[in-house]
Amino acid sequence: MAAVPTGSPHPSRPALWELRFDSGRLCLDLVATAHPVERLPSPDSLRAWLVGAGLVPAGADLAPATSWLAAFHELRRHVGLLVRGELAGRPAPVALDRVNLLARAAPPAPCAVRTADGTLVRSLYAAPGCPALLAAVARDTVDLLTDPSARGALRQCEGDNCPIIYLDTSRGRRRRWCSSEVCGNRERVARHRRRAALARA
């Protein structure tokens, strides 16, 4: 069976520019697509996310249907309930059951392919279907929440009105924002304005 080369995120690709992949986990990157606006409003945007997340290659013959979009929105909601429940100490049994069910399917099958220069690169045996892609995200959720070290690194962004959850792998676990360039920069600008206002007063 022919291998389908996997693509890696490319920050300059216009379709991916508005998507973020900086939470530290695949499942958390999916949850982040709901903020600050719906970032997966169409099958095309879902395909862009799947490519940016590294789940499918950029050139794959993959055309997500509207039903795929609804399935990923549902998984996103359940993952969000689970990780926020972990942070707040509130179990979410229905969400857990759904994620466990989706994780039972086989994720996309990987293979190693040798390039023209002799380097081995990660590939897929075939373009995956929706159940396999959902399973990859669901299994990442299971791995995250059953790993005490990773679960203990879950953080809620301290930015104003920012619901994004990320994995804090910084030295000393001192990361405060989902992104230093986004929420961190807003906080620095706000502090500067407050100091300037006090100085004028």
C-alpha cells in the first residue's frame, strides 16, 4: 500500500495562520479552537487543523464532511469538560465515557518512508477516516489525564477572559499564559498603561 507522507505545521501557511498549536498537547490544541471565536466553522477549516496538528499530510486526499465537523466539535466539548474538571476537581463521567469510547478505534497507522536523500520520515499507510482521527485525539486525552506528571502540569491561562488550558513544561512551572505573545503581551501592555496613568495622576 502506498504511503501518504505526513505534513508538519507551517506557520506561514495562510489556512493555518489563525490556528494555534502551542498548548503542549494535541487534545488541548483542539479545545483551543473554540476561543476566542469558532476556529473550526467548516470542513475546510477542520482539514487545515488536521494538517497543522500533524495528523494528516498537507497533500492527503482528505475531504472532511460536515459530519466530521460535528464529531470533532462534540469531542472538543467532552475534552474541554474533562480537562477543566480535572483543574476544578469536578468529575465529568459522561464526557469520560464518550472519550473512552472514541479512543477504542484504531488511530491512523504510521510507517517510516525513506526520502530521496536517504532520510527516514514518518508517514501514514493511507489517508485516515474520521473514526481514526477522532481516536488519535481521544487517546491523547486519555494519555494526558492518566499521566500524573502531565496532569499536574495542566494550567488555565491567567489572561483576562481567556479559557485556554495548556501544559506548563517551563522551568519551575512558572508559565502564566497560554501564549507570551498573545495573553502575556496583553498583560504587559495593560501594566504599562496602569503605570503611565498613575504617573500622570
